[in-house]
Amino acid sequence: MLTGLFNDWIVVVLMMTGLYIVIAHGNLIKKLVGLTIFQTSVFIFYISMAKVDGGTAPILADGITQYSNPLPHVLILTAIVVGIATTALGLSLVVRIKESYNSIEEEEIQQQDNEEQQSKNKAEENT
């Protein structure tokens, strides 16, 4: 029973691992890694659902009656490219945040923003 659902179990484990990393960690790099793991689980899920038992490549030949649809695989290839580009953009934003705040920890960044906002509010009250 479990062997037939192997891909589903892998998807669930990867999805929950990625979600946990995103929620539990304040480090922006770790959050990006968690999002990438979550995204990978969605890819595996989508490809697993597209698998047709006994299906072959959609090439017309004699004696073949069941074909696999290539569209899900093409969509996942596109999603992988978009995912890599999004991860690269996220990493470049983390580099800019590190340059601005000298930290990639979410709590430290929020603390610095709060202190800056409080100092602006005090300056406005004094004028």
C-alpha cells in the first residue's frame, strides 16, 4: 500500500519541510531555501499526477493505443525556469538588504525599521 503512494509521501514530506523552514526561521536565505523545497514538492506532485500507467510518448505508431500527455512536463520545465529566476531575484534582494541593514535576520531588520520610524515620529513631534 505504501509503495503505491511513495511519490505522494515524498511530496507531503517535502512540502511540510519547506513550509516549516519558511515559518520557523528568520534568516532570509533559509526562507528562500524553504520556498525552493516547497516549490520542488509541487513540481514532483504535478509530474506524479501526469503519469499514465502504460502510456508512451505521443508518437503515432502501430499497436499503441495509450499515450502520455506531454503538456504537464512542458509546464513544469517552464515552472522550473521561472523558479530559478525567482530564486535568483530573491537572492539578489537579500544581498541588497544585507548591504542596507548589515543583517539578513528578519527580527533585526524589523527592529532597525521600528527604531528608524520612532526617531522620525519624535522628530516630527518636536517640530
